[in-house]
Amino acid sequence: MTPLNWKAVVAEALRRRKAEKLTQREHAALASVSVPTIVSFDRSEESLSLAKAFDILRVVGLIEEPSKEGAQGVFVQDAFTRWRELASKLPEGSPGRFTNGWYRIDYALEGDLKDVEPHKLRELLKEAVVPHTGWPLFLFPGRPELEPREVDGVIECWLKPSSAAVNRPLGDPAHCDFWRVAPTGRAFIIRGYQEDSQDTFPPRTVFDTTLPIWRMGEALLHARNLARLLADDPDQIKVRFRTLYTGLTGRVLRAWGNPMSDLMIEGGAARSDEAMLETTASVKDVDANLAGVLHPLMSSLFERFGVTGLSAHRVDAELDRMRKNNFSSVRS
């Protein structure tokens, strides 16, 4: 066996990245690693874990991934590449480009799922929408020109700025969703920040305390709902869940989205530009103890802003508020 020439492997990866016109940040996002990790890779540092190196190399086609474990990564990469292709056609400065940052959520249902044709999946996804916010994740807009459609065997929806403005006052980043869901129980959504569309403070200055709880809570409940529709025994299904927040530099933690919330927490400036949060939980746990599933993720996220000691009780209280929401707040 020939010894691995690591510098040559890195050089080939950089060559392929350049050929595909990917930036460092885009490469990192596709690989689900942080920007500092991709910088270390570019420097040929050997301190990277093998798993992270494989994630980086896989994006540029230097790793074959026949195993089932890599299927979600491939699905996310394909979805992100598709969004990037669509967004690249928008004018410079368009809110649909998410120039001030974005967050994405993906999940995979693991277990015994029914075989479903894409056209039937579309109807199931309508049932799976979580109706606790004014602009829910995996939204079905209700207008024929905006409706999700089948693309390459998955259900896809893109609300580009002009389309998003049909039903909203502004075509802002928070309403320019792109999402994909596969019949195999894999889901992906990317969205800009609501905090960046306000008149009272400049973009990329605030990160809200409650919106992440609502959005990740919505996504986990969406996974639960879809599992109930795709599995004969949903309690045996596991949800592999992940959220990536980008564009955190320059933001401070503030209680903005829900002024009546118990989470009147304020933190300092973000200590990193990105935050990757992930967990695996059973559908049964998501249903019975959503706050317990979400609490470790929120604690990790708040630590990026210097806030520690978040209690599961406060997360549970905010989730209860989300479930009781009556759509009266345009911020939700």
C-alpha cells in the first residue's frame, strides 16, 4: 500500500474547489464543518479528525461513499448545491442570497419507513406542517405558482424574493425559504434571519434568544409528524437532527422576537462565526420530552454568546408559548 501524500490530497481538493468556484465558506457549509476547520485543512494540518477530513474531501468528489451512514450528508450537499445554484441567479444584494448569514436545518428519519412515491409524499408533507407560527418551516404557500413540486425524485420549494413578497409585506431573508424533503425521510431547509429585516437595528447585529427554540422545536415536531405518516410504528423511529447557524460574527444575544418571553437573557458578542448543533432522539422522546431533547442544543448555542446555566424549564416554557401562539405576531 502506497503511503498517503496528505499535501498532495489537499492540493487536489483545493484545485477541485477552485474548478467548482466554491469559496472556503461554501465548502465548509457543504461539508458541515466550521470555517476554522476548513482553514486548517487548507494548511495541510494533520490535527483534523479523519471524519472531518472525509467530510471535506467528499464535497469535491475525493471520497466514495457507498455506505448508508453517508446518505444524509450527500442529501444535504445536493440540497445546498441546488440552493446555491438558484440563489446565484439573483441580483447582487438580493435578500435571497442571505448575505448577512443564514441557518439551515436537516434531519433524517432512521428506522422502518414505508415506501412512498414523491407525488404522495407531497400530500403527506402538507399534513406534517407544524401550525404554531405565522411562517412555519416547510411551508406550503397556498398559491399555485409557489407550491412545492417534485424535482429529481424529491419535493422541493423555493420562495425567491419576488415570490415571497406576494404574501408578505417584504421579500426579506426570513421569508426566502428553500427546502427539500425525500421519500426516504430526509429533510433540509435553509432560511435567512428575521433579525436582519428590522428598522430598529442594523442587519447582522442581533441574535434573538427565543427564535432558535421555536425553529428547532418546529423542525423536531415536523420530523415527528412525518414519522407518524411514514412509519407503522413511529415510536421506533429515530431522528438524526442537525442545525447550522452562520454569520454570527458581529451579533449579540438579545430578547427581541417575543418581548413577553421568560427568556429575557442578554449575552455578549458571538465568540464564533458559526454554530453546529446536532443530536439524535427517538420520535417518542421528541413527542414526550421536546424540551429535554432541545435543551442541550440551546445551552451549546447560548454558550457561543457567553451565556451559561440555561435551565430545561425555561426552554420548556418557551416551547409551551410556541404551541399556544395565535399567529398574532408578524415576528413569529
